[in-house]
Amino acid sequence: MSKKKHPDHHDAELALKLYELRRESVMRESRTSLLAGFLPLSWEDVLAITRPEHPLNAAFRQCSTYWEMTYSMARHGVMHGEFLMESSGEGLLLFTRIEPWLEQYRQQTGNPLAFRNAEWVAKETDLGKLIAERFRKRMKAQLEAAAAKG
């Protein structure tokens, strides 16, 4: 669980700052492009987005690092985890799209720490567990639909 027992005004200030960063025009465009255009159905789809020539690579790098930074605040006790997750579930949508291939991603990209903060909030905060499970169900349905199409 979160190391902070209760959120305080510092948590509120951080939440507002994180929200402002999400509203920045390049970040907003990256978030929109990535969430609409990145639905991996295979390991090859995940690997493809890590290549610099992929049209969504910059958006992927910007969004994944933003959410890792954000979730690290909860993991390290800088911000109350449950309070953070009340307004920051979007990063778990990206995480659950990678999660079926997470170990392979960590091994083959040479980044054993990839998505560790998103993984932490998805497993260690009550609200993060709930949000991640909802997104996992969506991802499972999408993978099943793609498999059925052959």
C-alpha cells in the first residue's frame, strides 16, 4: 500500500501539477494518438512501437515515462497512492496493453525496470487493482476478438 497514511495538501498540489502537465499540448496529442492508435495484438506489435521509426514511438516514450514518473510518486511515498489513482488511471490502460508481454518486453528491450511503477500501483493500491482489472478485461476481449478473426 501507499506509504502515506492520508493525503494532504501537498498531494493535492502534486495532483494539480500532474494534471496541468497532462494538458500540455504535445503531451495531450501524444496521449490521444497513443491511446487511439496503439492496441497491440502480439509481441511484434509491442516491439514495433519501441523502434524509432514507428510513427507512435515518440508518443509511446513520452506517455510511458510520464506515467512511470507519476506512479513512482506513489510507490516511493511522495504521494498518497489511493488519492493519486482517483485521477490517474489512464497510465494503467497503457500498462495493461503491454502487460501480456511485460517479461518479454523487459528482457528483449534490455530494460528490466520497465513499467515497474505502473505494475506497483496495479498490484499494491486498491484503486489501481480495480482499474487495472477493468482494463485487463478489455485487453483480453480485444485479444480474443483478434484471435477469432484469425
